[in-house]
Amino acid sequence: MFEPQLAALPGATVPAWIQPEPSEGLPSFAARMAKVVDPGGPCFVGGASFGGMVAVEMARHLQARACFLIGSVRSPAELPPRTRVFRWLGHWTGAHGLELAPRAAAVLHGLAGRWFSPAVGSLTRQLADTDREFFRWAALAVLQWTPSPGPLPVPILQVHGDRDHMLPHQYTRPDVLVRGAGHLLSMSHRDEVNQFLRAGMEKYG
């Protein structure tokens, strides 16, 4: 998903997810994740979609100069209304059945993958390879996300696609809105995203 950024930004890394603890919330998970990836000095942190939500919480535990969001949100208040409804339901349902999504993605990719665009094909492959228990935990963590108290001590910079149907830009506050881009803009609009990242690094680096 981040191959275009890794190729363009020397020193950038995409760490593997750590294993969540039972019933762990997003802030706690992010704090543990920060300990694993902490370079021990000033850095930038960021992520796309769910990864951006984790990055917001990680930034509190790193010497981060800025936090970059790519098709993500700053807080649960910026989730679309339909997701906020599921947030309420998620406290009661436990997000049962969501672990089936990776299996469904594998079936879908096998049946129709040849007709997908490169971005959509990449997404379905990644989802198919996702650990089902981790996916279920991540979905529930978003539904139950209660942000850490207090303002974030670092600037948040956000790039978003104007055709993002998963996290519509109308409910958040992007600094850069990329025309024609959907939720997978890190791949589909690599030049715009890379320019956004470089500009932020130059400003705060």
C-alpha cells in the first residue's frame, strides 16, 4: 500500500502490527506500538485509514514533529454518521462477524480480481491476507475508540480524496483535498500524496 511512499522517501518505514491484547483499546495499543517503533529521537508518524487513527494516538508517545493522515480522521467525531451508529451498536454486539471480511475478500479477489483496478486489487489481496482476529479487533477498536484526554501535542496534517466513500471528507478537515481520489489515494494518487508528505516534512523538519 505504501510502496510509492517508501520509494520516494528515504528512511521511511512501515512497521508490522503488534499483536493486540484481549479487549485492548486503541490508545493502549498505540502506546505499545509506539514503544516498538520509537527511534529514540525526533520523527514523523502517520498512517492511512485505521493506521492513521493509530498514528494519532502514537504521536502522544513519540518525539513526533508532525502526524500525517492519509484518508483517515483525527477522532471518532469525524467518522461518518453511519459508522457512528455502528459505534453505538459495537459496544453491544462486539463486532461479531467482522472477522469474515478477509475470507470474503479472498473469495471476491479469486472470482473477479482480474477486472479490478491495481489499487482495488491490491486492497483485496491485503485484506485477504489479514489475520481475521486482528481485523475483528481493529474494527471493534474503531467502534469503541475513546481518544486520549488532552490536545495532541503535535500538528496533524491530513490529505484526503474527494471521492473517499469509506471516510467522506465532508465529516473531517483535510488540509489537502485531492480531486478524483478515493480511499486508496496513497497508491492511486502517489505524486499528490508524496508532495503532501514532503511539504509537511520540510515545514516541520
